[in-house]
Amino acid sequence: MLENPEKLSERINLGLEPTEEQLGKLAKDGFNSIINLSTKGEPGQEFAPEDAARKAEALGLKYFHFPVTLSRLKLEQATEFIAALNDLPEPVYIHCRIGQRAVPFALLAYATTHRVSSHVACKHCAALGTTIDAPLVSEFVKKCLEP
């Protein structure tokens, strides 16, 4: 997926955890910021978030580590995430280790940036071929955007 990150908009892209080589490709391809949603020490993690931050920043990328787990999503996280997103230069690459957490947070970013409902954001995502398999994800996005 990373060779061609999923592009929700000109500002928001999502995908898998990048390798060191892929971080370089993201910088070369014009990305300005990385948001990592992975928690430290996940099995199969390419490198620790603090190492990823150093590598990204050495390439001129802004890096924000925002660790979340799908089983413990909270509405406050959406507010914190959007505030952080608004402070980062675009385009932004949002990732977690395998992409599952990147989808709901990229949807929040897309809906907030484009001022659309969760329904419209989910339809846009589906039209691009990104499926939302877990009801937990769509419900979280809906609760965050339409309290």
C-alpha cells in the first residue's frame, strides 16, 4: 500500500507503517508530515516511534506520534488528533503498523478538513477502495463528528 499511499484528498493520505526507505520516498514525493498512530513496542514494528521521529525529521518531515488502540478509542482523542493535524504542514501521511487505525483517523481528518458528515466521509473512502470492515470504526467516526 505504501508504494502508492491511499490519497483521501490533497492533504490527507493513509497507509501502513513505512520502512526507512519508504520514509525517504515519502519525503521525496512531497509529503511534509507523518502521523504515527502505533503504540510503542507493537509486534513486527519496523522501529520504535522515537527512532521513526529522528529518521523522519532528518528527512525534513514533521513527525507526530499519537498512539491509539482500536479497542480503547475515546472521543477526546479525536479532538486532540484534529488539533495536532491542524498544526502540521500538508500533505500528511497518517499511518499505523498495518493500517487499521489509520482509516478512522484519516476519515476524521478528511471530514473535518472538508466539512462533511461521517456518512459522506465513509462513502468517499469506500469509493476510493478503502473498506471499513469494523463497525467500531464507522461508529467511532460517527460519534466524533455527529455527537
